[in-house]
Amino acid sequence: MQGHLFKAAFLKRVPLFMRNLTENLALCLAASTIEATSKHFLARLEQQWQRRLTERIHVNYFDNMVSYP
């Protein structure tokens, strides 16, 4: 995509340059959105997994505790 953008600018084809620039910006925005959404989803998944693991470990530990009155 970058090569087409520079070629259009070098040949002074303004409509083609603007179209390529718009496409490039749209693709960058889409990639950025996908990456941010992916990072957010993975962070939430990690947090949920850690919470469930901690709860299971605590339940197992405290259920097997012996307390003396």
C-alpha cells in the first residue's frame, strides 16, 4: 500500500493519491481497533482466569483446614 501511495504522489495523481491515503488511514484505524480490542479481551480473560484459580485454591485450602474450638 505504501508503494502505491508514494507512486501516486511522485506522478502527481491527486485523486489516486487521496484515495490511497484514505485507504491507508482506514486500514491503520481498523488494525489499531482490532489490536486494542484483542488486548482488552485478553486482559479480561486473564483476569477472570486468575480470579477463578485463586477462588479454587482458597476453597481447597480452607475446606481442608482443621480448626480447634
